[in-house]
Amino acid sequence: MTEQELDAMLKQPLPERDAREFSVTLMEAIAQFEARTPRILAWLMLGILSLVIAAACAFVAKVAGRADFGAQSLAVPCALILLTLILSFAALQSVRE
Amino acid sequence: VDENVLVAQAVASRDVAAYSALARLHQSKVRGLLLRLTRGNHTTADDLAQETFLEAWRGIGKFRGESSFATWLYRIAYSRFLMQARKRRLDDQPAEWDATSPSGEDATLTRVDLERAFAKLLPAESAALTLCFALGLSNSEAAQALQIPLGTLKSHVLRGREKLKEILGERS
């Protein structure tokens, strides 16, 4: 075999491969990868949300025994409810993304 | 659309559509290179190609345009192959070409003969020859893709050529 013959063989282009199925699989993998961060965030929010709800329940159980609804004792449950609402909204947004 | 525009869109704004177009443009060559490196194993080659394009997407922000986009992809593909080869000892597995494809009975050298000959080379030699000849990269681009010095690349090319000439010479 001469150098020229070898060159000609080596320079043969690689066989053309069909892109369709490959591209679909790749795009699915990319979509899954892109959805990972919002999914982790959503689970994190859900965890924090559960903690806030648990804290709210504990607080309510504590104040129910006293039945004192002064301005100060209302501030804490109000803040907890507000925090719950904000976190619920953030979790919803993350899941939607 | 110009490839450079697609690259710019994919890098600057992580544009999935632009990246998808780039992947379609380069998938055949990347898969072809990996198919040769895996010695005809279509499944492993395509899995590695998927990993290559996914890794490229993850790190698209790091692409600085110091080499061409294709060279960058080949570099990722070759690294992926080396990682896989270390894990699964791909070198020890028989070449798929021997099992599945019939060889020509006449003296004419076919593509299968060429692929069988490639299967007998070291991965670095096979990659160097494929990048420099079939994929048309310059020596320095191929050296960049394989992350080896230019001199080493040249010796891989020379040694690979000698081996191929010997193997194909016996065949013909």
C-alpha cells in the first residue's frame, strides 16, 4: 500500500449518522438537567414550609392554653402565616418552572 | 444560520434552541469519532456522545472560543472515552467489527477493513489519525483536542500510519 492510497483511505469522511433520535434523547436529557435546580429548590421550600407549619402548630397549642390574644401574642402567628404564604408561593413558582 | 452565531447565542444566553442546532450539526462527527474509539460498539459510542453533549451544555458558559466549537467537543468526547475506558477496560473487549460485519472476500479494501485495522491501534493513535484526516483538523487543533503536546500528536500520527499500512498491506 502506498502513502497516497493510505491517505485516501484515511481521508474518507466518517459515515453520516441520523440526528433525529439522538437529538430527541439529548434534548430530554438537557430538559431533565435544567429541571433539577428548581426541583431541588421546591423540595427545600417544602421542607422549610413543613418546619414553619410545625412551629405554627406548636405556638398555637401553647397560646391556646393561655387564651391571651394581646397585640404581641398575635404578632408571632401573623408572621408565621405570612411566611407560610410566601414560601407556598415560592414553592409553587419553583414547581411550575 | 452561521455556526458562530449559534455558539454565541448558546454561550451568552444558554439558548437551548441554538445549542440543539449545534448538536445536530456536530453529532455525526462526534459519534463517528467515538464509534471508532470504541471499536464499533454503537451503544457505548452513542452513550458517550450523549454524555459529551450534555457535559458541553453544562459547561457551555466556560467555552471561551480559544479553539473551534468542534475541537472543544472532540476534547470532551475524548476525555469521556478515556474515563469510560479506564472504568470498563474497553481496550480488552473484542472489536465489534470482527463479530458483526463481514469482510470483503476480494482484494479490495473496504471500510470494514479500515475499521478493523483502526481497532488494532492504540486509542491515542486512532483518535489522532481520525481527527487529522477524517475530521480535517490541523495538527495543533488535534493536539488541543487530545490535550497532548504537538510533538506527541505527530508521533501518534506517524506510528498509527505505520501500523495501518502494515495491517492493510497484509489484507490487500
